[in-house]
Amino acid sequence: MPLEREQITEALRQCFDPEIPVNIVDLGLIYDVQNDPEGNVRVKMTLTSQGCPSAQAIPEQVRQRIAAIEEVRDVNVEIVWEPAWNPAMISEAGRKALGIEPEV
């Protein structure tokens, strides 16, 4: 069975910054996800800040969750700092969970 993008997204929704009760997808930390027919997955993501105390833990959590998908052969996680993350990147669902007013 070929690897579906939704499988990767669901795995990413199981990843959390330990200090924020919202998954990294809804936080807006995932910038790009690519996968090929051979099961190779590449994730381009950021963190809330360069001094994030979970700078090693979150990308490792991403690797492990995606690697647990049966069809995945290899996972590459790239941390980028441009564009810089900001609270406007939080999804509507994430804002709701955090009690933040929607962007107008």
C-alpha cells in the first residue's frame, strides 16, 4: 500500500512541544512535507524559538512518529529559521485550544 500524505500528517499531529498543549501542525511549526514512492519522507519545520528547550526532542519525536508508519523507509527532518515562527501561524484549532482570540 503506498504511503499517503494523510498518514504523515496524522503522525505529525501526535507530536507536541512539551510546554504547549497543541500539536506541532496546529502550532504552525511544519513548513513542508515531501514523500516519494519509495517511502522516503522529508519534513521542513521550525521551532517556536532558537532557544527552544526541546530543540532536540521535538525533531526526534517527529522522526520516531513518522518512522513508525509501516510504509516509511527513511525520514529526514530539517530545522529552518526562515521564515521565523510567530503566533499568527497557529491554526484556528490551535488558537481555540490555547484560548487565543482569532486573527481578524
